[in-house]
Amino acid sequence: MTFKLACGDVMPGCAAHFEADTQGELMQQVGAHAAADHGITEITPDVAQAVEGKIVRY
């Protein structure tokens, strides 16, 4: 299964896209991007839920 996320679905205006074989790998990529590009260093339960709700599974 492949997991995909468009950051713009969570952070309007962001063009970053992510893809990974597992949801855990995807969340690691998203977490690193959130810190580097959006200044979000703490992933709260609300943020995690918003992100997880936008993940597409293939």
C-alpha cells in the first residue's frame, strides 16, 4: 500500500507532496517538512488528526 499527502490539503498554499510505503514513514517526512518549512516543531494530537485525515491510501 502507498500513502500520499499533499501538504496544501492541510496548509493552504503549500505545494509539497509526500509519498511513502507506510503511514509511519509518511508522517516522518511530513514532520520534517512541517519543522523545516512551516516552523511547526510539535505535532499536537489535533495537528496529527488533521494530517491523518488528508492521507490518501492506494
